[in-house]
Amino acid sequence: RRVAFGVTDSAFIMGSMGSVVGERLARLIERATDQHLPLIIVSGSGGGARMHEGILSLMQMAKVSAALARYDRAGGLFISVLTNPTMGGVAASFAALGDLVFAEPKALIGFAGPRTIKATIRIEVPDGFQTSEFLLQHGYVDRIVRREKLKSEIARAIDYCGM
């Protein structure tokens, strides 16, 4: 199967999104649009936008989301895979926009982590609040898939959707 495939890696600056990451993702999405390919993005981002890059970093959330909107209008299939952790602007923008959203078991997924929420608005979040299991129960995630099963589940989804 031909696909367009991208990965963010939490081992590099916590997988945060800067101007280069945004540009590379936008180009990936544009290639998927032009070539009518299924799009798979695996998000392993413990950070959001790279604050040291300023507004150029923040603009990437909108840039990538706009490219995904064009891809969607062209009839593409976007499978978003959320790993542990998927946080910040990545979780709040393109990672949440998949036609199908798969998550790994027990992945931490959200905009701000429990410590940040407690420190800023002084609210204790319930246990498991930002886990993939909690998000599955509340409709944010479509399916929880163990890493060793991802390849076959993604292939099955692509086949089912006729891509």
C-alpha cells in the first residue's frame, strides 16, 4: 500500500512543533492530497509549539490544520495515531483531526498536563483524566491499539475505507 507517513518524535525536543516540523507536515499532507494517498501521522509529542521560535512556531498549528482541511475536501483518509505522550498544540490541532484516531494504551493525551492544570486553575483532575482509555470513553479517540497491532489495524482501516 502506498501511503503518506509522518512521525513526530518525543526524543527530539519532546516532539514539539516548530517552523520546520510544520513545514514538513504541511508538505507531507500536500503530497498526500496531490497523489490521493491515505495519510498517517504518528504523534509522539510531549510539547506543543516551540516557544523559543515565537509566533512562527504557533502559526504551524493553523498551517498544518489548513492543509488537512484541503486534504479532507479532496476526499483523503487521515489516520492519526496518538502515542505517549501527545500533548500541547499537537494534541490541540492536527492530532485531533484524524478521520480515525487511534491511541496506544495508557497514552497521556491532552493540551496541558495534570500538574499544569493544577498550578494554573487550581483544579485536581480525576485519575486517568487524560489517558487514552478515558478519551475513548468520551469519544475523542476511536480505538485503542497496541503498538504491535498498529500496522495491521491501519491496513485494515485503509482497506475498509477503499483507499
